[in-house]
Amino acid sequence: MGDDDAGAPTRPADQANRTVVTGVNAFRRLPDEAGIGFALLTLIAFVGWRRPNFVKADNLINLATSSAFWGLLALGMVFLLAIREIDLSVGWAFNFSAVICAKLIVAGVNPFLAALAAIAFGAALGAANGALSVLMGVPVLIVTLGTFSVFQGLSLVVNDSKAVVPSPDTRQGAYFEFVRADVLDKIPVVLIVLISTAIALHILLHHTRFGYRVLAIGSNPEAAGLAGLPIRRTTILVTAIVGALAGLSASLFVGFRGAVDPNSGSEYLLIVVAATIIGGTPLSGGSGTVIGALLGVFIIAVINSGIIFLGVEATWSSFVTGSVILIAVGIDRLLRVRRAQAGLEVRDGF
């Protein structure tokens, strides 16, 4: 019986099943960020085809560097979306931290210490969001709807509704020179910080126990609670990470720009969420991709800059960004359905 089966010709159904399995396995071997990476390269190629100056190395590096400040916030937002939460106050946490950093420098504090203080201050703001959410038993979204105005108001009180500009002598200090420096005269320190942070957070999310807890809680909060996972503590830690990144970004912003005005960062929320979703992190939680968010940051930057290079009015940038969000959400939903169907086909084939 076994010999007869071994010598029997392959049936069409068996061959079809093997083809499906091969195709699914090949599809699964592709990184989750492959699609967004291809989209980024396509956008750059399209704009470069119309405007060759766009693809010059200096322009692309400057473009990536200019997006680093809100890009750091997008990296942290991945963790929040992964646990089915969102922070509406992140832009004003950035602004408030930047004001604190600049005020300390004006007061004569060493800029490096002021930068560390801004990071700690941002982490405290984020942790406060998480603690309020846990204590009141409401989503972070609801809490930050209130702290959005709280952080904004306190920041305006501290800066007297004016730009905070360190003195010329302080601005020429070692910290400012460091933040504005280029490694090997080509790659800005700010861009290196963005990429290094993305790599570190990718490892934290996908290769540590903390990252496992984040994804497990977002995937099924009830099951995670029954399994004994520390949901409340994890929520506070995640919001603290987002706040710390806001503080880090703020300290770099002050060092790079040399000042902070009352509205700096107020417009960051939309593009931060857009970059995170475009990068492949769903609003439904349970999964997230930091590298995808980084690529999403660059896509938003290319869109905003590409519009100007192509001669389109800058006022269209918000419309285009919103449209890209809708397209990204639709494509993500379609891919998830296709993957689920492919998995069912494989199981049925066996």
C-alpha cells in the first residue's frame, strides 16, 4: 500500500495545496515592513523623476533630519497603539519639556544637565498620564484629552507666552555644537539618535519580556489579566516611555534650533499618529512595528517636501497626509484579510 502511494502520480489537488503553501510561506518570509519600505522608495523615485534635485544625498539627509524631532514621538506611539491606547497630549508634552530645557539653560544650568532634566520631566508627564488613566479607570485617550490643555496652559505660563531663547554665549556651548554636529561630516547627530532609538525600541518591543507583555495586553487585555500580567504597571511604563521620548526630542530640538516658541510641537499629533499607522501599527492593538513607524516618518517627510518640490501649494499637505492614512488603513485591513484567508486555505489543504 505504501509502495503504491509512493509511485502514484501527484494529484492536481495536492499540487495546488503545495503551491498555496509555498506561496504563503514566501509571503510570510517577507518582513512586515517590506511593503512600507517599497512605498517609500517609490515615492522618492517618483518625486526624483519629476525633480532630480530631490534625490540628492544632502537633500534627503536634511529631509530625514528635519523629521527626527516628531519622528521620535512616533516611535513611542507604537507602544501605546500596541496596547490599544493613544496619547493626545504628546505634542504639548514635547513643548513643555522643551520650555523647561530652555529655561534651565537660560538660568545658567549646564545644557547637558538641562537636557537630562527635560527627558526626566517628559517621562514624569507621561507617567502622570498613565497613572491618572489607571487610577480613574479610563482610557489614556480620555485622560490626555484633558492633559492636552493642562500641559499647554502650564507651558504658556512658564514661558510667559513668549519664545525662550538661550543667550548667544550659552548657545555656542559644547551641547549645542554636539547636537548640531555631523558624524564624518555627513550624517547629523540628530538623525543618528533617531535611528539608534528606533533600533533600541525595536529590540525592546520584540525581544524582551516587557515587549511581550505590551503585545499580549494589546492582543487580549482580558486574557492578559487572567494570566497575571501587570496591566496597570505596563500602561504607566509605556506612557512614561512616550513622555521620555518627548523629553529627548525636546532637548534635541532646543539644542538644534537654539530656541523654542509657544507653539513648537503643537501640530505634531496628526503627523505622529499618521506615521505610526502608515508604518503598519494598527489601532486595534496587539502588534506594532517600530521600524515601520520610522519608515512612516520618512514617508510623511517625503510627502510634505515632495509637494513643495512638485510646485503644489503647501496647504494641500494635510489633505494628502489624511488621504495616505486612509489608504494605509485600507491596505492594512486588506492584507490582514488575505493573510487570514491564506492561512485557512493551508489548514484546509492538510
